[in-house]
Amino acid sequence: MVSSSQKSGKTQSGGIGLITCLSLVTATMVGTGVYTSLGFQLLDLRSGFSILVLWALGGAISLCGALSYAELAAQIPRSGGEYTYLSEIYHPAVGFMAGFVSLIAGFAAPIAIAAIAFGTYLHAALPACPAHVSSFLAVLLLSAGHLRTLRFSSMTQNAMTALKFLLIGLFLLIGLWNILSHPDSVRLFSLRHDTLSELLRPDAGIALLFVLYAYSGWNASSYLAGEVRDSQRTVGRSLILGTALVTLLYVMLNGIFLTSAPAAELRGVLNVGSIAANHLIGPVGGCIMSGMIALGLLASISAMIWAGPRVTQRIGQDHALFAPLGKTTRGGIPVRATLLQMAIILIMIATGSFESVLLYSQTPLLLCLILGVGGIIVLRLRRLNRGGFHCPLYPLPPLVFILCTTAGLVYSACSKPWIALAGILTMMIPLVIYPWIERLTQRKP
């Protein structure tokens, strides 16, 4: 059952505050994508200007989504993210589908991707550490850490996020110094005659999906809204501030990557950060920077491991068939949901490649986000307004998010139809089995 504090959107004084929410959002967003996506984008795009335009566009799209979700968080101030929103706005079956997608594509797949990237960067820094083994150990140890107390998770997350952004700040300073020392390097960002046609090709849609993946996590604090102090205001603020900060950071980081190393060396490579660091500060410095990036990735993995089980927990609370997953410790820790998520992540790491897991997860995840953002349009048409935050410039932000995200999905489906189909099937399975689950739930005493 949902507690009265969750229903009101307020928790006790020991709940999560704005700093932790902001830490959760930024740590979830700034992870694998920004350190890995550029190499795959360069397979399809040649213009540095086009690439930075896509990163800025991705930030604008994500900010439109964050503004929309800030209103949703004020109207429905409870944990669970899309599972909660889509259940209340559309139908419980749609919410159940979103919960299933969140478990597989929203958290397990991104955590697996981040863990694979962590292992790759750690191996680049310390060749004696096998990449795959490091990926497994990161997931196991961080999952065990979040099985302790909410206070421990909050303190750990804040500390890891602070370390992460300290390291990124150092990397930015070194990169900016390099640009000032070699001003000719910025010429690759000049507008070319074929830039517009390059941005309109289906390949740009695939590149945009990599960008949107890098921005995924802008909705992270909505999954723990029921554990947040004054969640009707705090959650929305963390979404908007976190997304705006990360957008600026991403454009700067990719500009530094592109000016630090030749595109030929970055193209198709997973650990672009290591290559850029090698050119900036030499092989030894590159190894050190790779280790620092690996440490930063741990903050992203930790944030997602912390937030993800809250969706499964809500499913267990709402459906008697999955009741064991809804049980928590006295401190509110969803142990069984966390262990289930951990098992799925480990299977993905063992069986999937980085690119295939990423492209597969994006289709169902973005479609659920489209439904979530569209939810504020539905609520306003129904004139259901409980006060709180109102999305500025409405209906522009939700419409921009929906149209741009849909365009990216259509472009990618044209280029990778089988992967897109697999993502759609992931959404169809829970919708098909939902009536059967409901019948079994009603029969249980």
C-alpha cells in the first residue's frame, strides 16, 4: 500500500532534500553517454558543428521533458516515475508496461552499459584489471551498498557525485588550456556547406539517439519522489536545474574531445575520453584520466542502482502477484527489488554488446517518456490541476519534446528496423499479459 506521506507528496524530516535530488539527477545523466557516444556519432557524421548542434539539441529536448515532468511531479508527488504517472493518467495497464520497460530498458540496460564502460576505462587505466570482471564487481558491490540505509545511500551518492564533478572540472580546465594554446583547433566547428543536409539524414537520427541516451536520467528524482521532502517543489527544481547544468557540461566536454584528438582516432571507439586524455597530457596522464573517468562512472551506476528498484517496489505494492517485490526493510530499502535488478544487469553484461544494448533500450524508454510528457497535456485537457509548478510556455515544451523524440525514433527505425522492433515488442509483452496478471491478482486472497 502507498503510505499517507507518499499520497501527500511529503515525507518526514529525514527525507531526501534538494541537494541529494540534484546529485541524483546529475550523477545519473553524466555517465556513460558523454564518454562513449562521440565515437559512434563520428561513424555517421563528419562535421564538428553538426555534432555540437546535436548535443545542444539533445539538451534542449531534455529540458523540455524536465519542464513537463516538473509539472507532473507537482500533480502526482509519489515515487515510481513513469509507472506511477502513466497508471494514473492513462490506465494501470499502460503503467504496468512502463514499469516493465523501466526495469529492463530504463535501469537494467543503462546500468549494464555504464558498467561495461566502467570496466573498459578501468582496464585502460590498469591493464591488470580485466574489463568484464570489473563490470561485474562494480554492480555487485554498489548493489550491496544500497541495501543498507537510506541515509547511507544519500551520503554515498553525494560524495561520489562531488568527486565525479571535481574530476570533470579538472578535465575541462586541461581541455580549455589546450584550446587556448591551439586556437586553430576550433576551425572544425565552422559551418560547412553540407551541414544542414548532414543533420537531415537518417544517420543523424541514430546520432541523436546516442545523444538522448547520454541525457537519459533527467527524470531520475521522480522515481524517489515519495521519499523526498516537499516533493511537489523539490523534485521539479532538481529536474530543471540538473538538466540545464548537464547540457552546458556536455557541449563543453564534446568540444574538448573533438579538439583534443584526430577524428580518425575517435571514430568507432568506446573510450573516447582515454584517447582525448592521451593527446592532452600524454600516455601516463591518459591512464590517470581513464581511472578518474572510471571512478566518475561509479557515481552514475550507483545513482541508477539506487533509483531503479523503487519502480519494481511500486509494482509489488500495487499488484498482489508481485507482492514480494514490494516488501521493504524497516528503513524502507526494497531488498528483493534491488536483487532482481542486479540479476538482470549481470545477465545483460554477460550476454550483450555495448551498442546493441544501448540501441535496443532507447526505443521503449523514449516511447514511455513521450507518454509521460504527453501526460501533462492530458491532465490539462481534463482540467485536473492540484496546484504547484506550471510548465512555462505551455504547450511548447511538451510538444517540442514529443515531436523531436519521435523524429529521432523514426530515423533510427529506418536505419535499424530489427532493433526498433525488439524495443516495441518489449512494450507489447506486458500489455498483452496484463489482463492475465490482473485476473490472478484478483484471485489471490
